[in-house]
Amino acid sequence: MAQQALHHDELAGVALQEEIGGETAELIRNKTPLVTTIINKFDVALRGRDLKDESADIFVLVDESHRTQTGRHGGYGTFALKMRRVLPMACYLGFTGTPLLKKEKNTLTTFGGLIHKYTIDEAIADDAVVPLLYEGRLVEQQITGKAIDTWFEKISAGLSEAQKADLKQKFSRMDALAKTSQAIRAKTFDISEHFRQHWQGTGFKAQLVAPSKASAIRFKEVLDEIGHVSSEIIMSAPGDREGNEEVDKESKDLVRQFWARMMAQYKSEDEYNRQITEAFKGSGDPAILIVVSKLLTGFDAPRNTVFYICKQLKEHNLLQAIARVNRLFQEEGQDKQFGFVLDYEGLLGELDRALTTYSAFEGFEVEDLVGTVHDVREEIRKLPQLHDQLWDLFKQVANKKDMEQFELFLADEAKRQEFYERLRAFSRCLHIALSSDKLFDVYSEAKVDAFKKAWKQFSELRRSVQLRYQEVVDIKEFEPKIQKLLDDHVTAMPAETIIELVNVNDSAALKAVVGETGVSEASKADRIASATRRVITEKMEEDPAFYRRFSEMLEETIRSYRERRISEREYLNRIVELAGKIARRDHGRSVPAAIKGNDDGQAFFGILDGALVTREGEPASSEETADIALKVIDIIKAHHIVDVWTNDIAQNKMRNAIDDYFFDVLRDEKDIELPIEVMDDLELKIMGLARARAFHALIESECGFPGARICDSSFLLE
């Protein structure tokens, strides 16, 4: 099997190469049935020899064929030509473990066409690997004042006051360091505390890829100084070319001194590599393995679950590197569900566009990257569904505050097993959510607190029924992880808000922020944008069309500033304008007269607008759509009874009435074209909106907000 040559030992001489090449030639002349070799040997085998075997019964299997068969990979393309001179009639079969770059597609013509491909999506579906969840992580390296306090509170959750003080004292050394060292220190603190809070003690490991040998050593020095997470480094000897070259004397000396210590401890490079990699694959220390270029390909450590990227990687190198954490692992109750990729270099940004639009993957075809990585927010968004599924199991329990009724309901073993499975699924998702910085991009703090409260309640129920019915249940690895997260996030919550939240509904408050002195305009804009995003998140379900539109506008404005397409002043002006429009519920476009000033009417109009089409293919007019929205509201009110949203029968009657209206009036009388799938989708959205606005009305009424009331149908605000 011909393979891409690995890096040659510097001591390998020409004589040795000639000897090996001669052996290869001899094996071919003797028609040896099976020969395994590296492609370089064909170059040496032809020197001074007339070597050719024209048999058509020879099959050549070429690994890493995208790298070895074309001239763009330097000498390897030449080696491939010489191999074909030696074996001109052979059947060549090429293999590659990563998708071909667009410019490498000529590999297919070299081998005569594609025989078969096995995609990432297929491998995940076959349970051959686990999916990868991606999170872009931004760590500011120069942060001061309240900003650093907020960040520090987040990464030190769960520590005692004395431990927090010690950690902060260590971090304060940043001020005296050069910019590069500051960046390493800030990232290391975030990595250390991320692993401590979310993965330490779970049996899973992490890999950190550094840009150079010197930086790898500095990452470890800071990890050791913090003292919360164990780590080791795997690198090649100082003379080997690996990663970015160390250009300053201090870095070169640092690497030489480190290598001398390793050789004194392990006696040889082979033993150094063997002992550390074996320890990393085991259940003990180190928790984090720091690498530069080694162990980014062909390294299998199933416990390896988290991949911290602190180095610029792209194309094949990036694909192969992140695949280090997609291996299956199941042992002693530990069940690996995902690999996690945390990107400190912004390689894939917010992962909100096609992968090929990022420079790291721009050389690939879109279809070749399907399923490569998934936005962690995709998993976070599953929480409400899993939460509701857990509660749905107990629909028959009349008093939801009586735990005795819950325990009696679970007397049936089949019901208990279903409960454990649903709790396990919710626990896994909650762990992913709480360990991600993106959680509050998706949900409000109140919603997150509700998820935590539900988990604690159901976990206590699980323990009670285990004792009551004398059984032991394997909740798998997420029990200790979730409990630790809840301890950190609940008991370590600050008693007061560090940064006062901006009320975007108060124009005076917005003006006060804009008028602050000693603060950059970008900082003011970020503060208002965060408050605006929070409002959008909290109110999204109450008017999806309105808030989704402004959410997109907000994120586009933030992205425009981050990409330096607008100035700080323009950024601030746009954010203030957006916040004002949301507060005024200014759609930025005219609405039909029938629903002007009617928030409920506009919310239901937003669902229907653009979805209704006549049989002639023309969209329904805005006025007609508004009238339909008001009629839908009348139907909901007519079928809205007390506690309707906990009454499945009442909900079905409401939906059936809407369904009848769509069939009898819209389709038959108004000639609106409504395919079944469109109708079902609209009904689901309408029911969801009705539920959300009913809940909103209840909260505002109980809080005594002006203009709110609970009518006899407990439904909408006037």
C-alpha cells in the first residue's frame, strides 16, 4: 500500500535510502504478493535501474491520495509519476479521509472517477462517530473595570471567596505582560475554568492546539499557576519544524529548556511520547493535552471530548484536527454523546452561514461539508421540547405541587423507565446548555432558571422513587456533571447585578447611556444591544414575525460593526434606533387600518402575512389578511376557557374550530389556496402564539401592569 511519506528522521542518510529503495525494487521484480511501502521509495527504486512490471493483475491501494498524486504537493506528485512508470498497467485505487478541495478534484481524473464516498452525516447516522458541536468563543485580552468583574464572576462560579481572590490575584499579572502573553493568559484562564466547571471529574479529556512550541509551554505554565486543571505537552524536538518557527531568543530558550527537562525525565523522545499519550488515554491525569502539530491527525483517544482551538487551522488540517474528538466512548457508565469544538481564533465565527463562506473551509464544495460541525445553539434550542416532554409524562397528576402524587404515579415500572429516559435526555441537553456561552443568546435568565428548577425537582423525585421502589437507576455520566453545574450556577449567583440593565422601553434611559462620558461609543452600543437582545428573546414567542425581523436587523448591525463595515458612531446610532423602534413597536412599514394599534392583531397578522395565496397564485391582500387575523382571534377567544393550556381536549376543540374556518371560509368562500401542510404549519404557529400571549397577559395582570386584565377567557390584553 503506497502511503504519503512521514517526516524523515534527520539521521537517515542517502545510503539507507538507496538500500530501502533497492529492497522495494527487488520485491517488485520477485512479484511478491503483498507489498506495503511509502511512495518516496519509488523515486529511489528507479535510480540506475530499469524497473517495470506491465502486468494488469496488480492492484495499488493509495492512501491520502489527494496529497500524493498531484504536482501541487511538491515532490509527492513526482513520486506518483515514477510509481506509474514502474507499474504502468496496474489498477490504482485511491483513498482519502477528508473531502477533496475544489482544486484537488483532479485527483478523481487521476484515478478514473469516484467509486464510493462515505460522508460525515452517514458516519453519524451509523453511530460510527459522534456529532461535533461548535462554539465560537471570544475572550477579550484587555478588559478592565466592571467588564473584567463580570467575566471573572462567570469563570469563577463555584469557587469559595478565598479561591476567587487567589484566582484574581494570579490573573492580575496580565497588566505587566506583553500583548501576546496577555492573549495566552486570558484564553488559558477561560479554558481552565471552562474545563473545571463543566468537565472535571467526568472522565472525559480535552485537547488544546497552540500556535507554536513556545506558546504551548506558556499555556501550560498558566494552567499550572492556576492549579485547577492538570495538563501535559506533546511536541517534537526543538530542531524539528513544527508549527510557527520561534524567532525570538527567549522563545527558543524556553523550548530548549523544556525539552531538556522532558529528556531528563523520560530518557528518550519515544518514551516521552508514549508515556504522556498513554496517560492521556487513561482515566487519570492529564486532563488537557496541549499540542502544536503532533497528534492532530491519526491520534485516537476516545476520552478526548473537548477541542480548544488557539491556532489558525484551515481546510484538511482543520477537518482532521477537530475529528480528534468525534470518536465513540462508552465505559463504566460514561456515554459520549458529542465532541465539542471551542474556537478561540474565530475560524468559523458564529457558524451562521454556509461553512464554505468561511476562509477556513472556502476551498471545499458545500455538499462535501454537510454535517461536519453543528452550532451548539441547535442543541440548546431543544431544551424546551425536552422540558415539555418531561412534564407531559405527568399530565394525569392533578396536583402538580404534591410530590406524593408523582411518586404514586410512578409505581408502574414501565412509567418509571420512561421517566428516567426523558430525564436523562433533558439532563444531557441541560449540561450542554449550561456549559456554553451561547445559552443566553437563546433564552432569558428567567427561562434558564426555570429549566434548572425543573431539573432539581425531577432529580429529587428520581431519588425518592428509587428508594421507594427499591431500585438502582443508571443516570449515566451527566448526574455529577449537572449537579456540579447547578451548584456552581445556583449557589454562586451574585447577590446583586454588577452592571445595571438598560431599560430599552425608557427613552430617557437610552439617552442617559448615550450621554455617558469616559466610555467608547462601541461600548455604549454593545450595552444597549445586549439589553435589546434580551427583550427580543423574552418576547419572541409573543410576536414571532415582529421580533424575528428585528432580531435579524440587530444581529446584522452587530456583525457589520464587528467586521468594521460601519464606524462606532454609526453602530451606536443604528442600535439606538432599533431599540426605539422595538419599544414603540414600530414595524417600519404600514399595517392595515383594521389592526393599527392592535398588538394582538398585528402578531397574528405577522404569522399569516405572505402565507396566504389565492388559487390564481396571487398573495392575499394585506387588508384581507388582517381581517382573517382578527377572525382567528375571535375563534380563539370563543374557545378559550380557564386552564385551556393544560386541557388537551379544549385545545383540540380550539384547533378544530380554526381548521373548520380555514376549510369552510378561506378555501371555499375566499378561494385561498391552502395545502394541508401549509394549513398544519399555520395552525401550529397560531396555537403557539395564542399560548404565549395568554401567558404574557396573565403575568402582566398579576403584576398589576396598567392596561392588563384577565377576561373571562383569560386570553388577550386590551
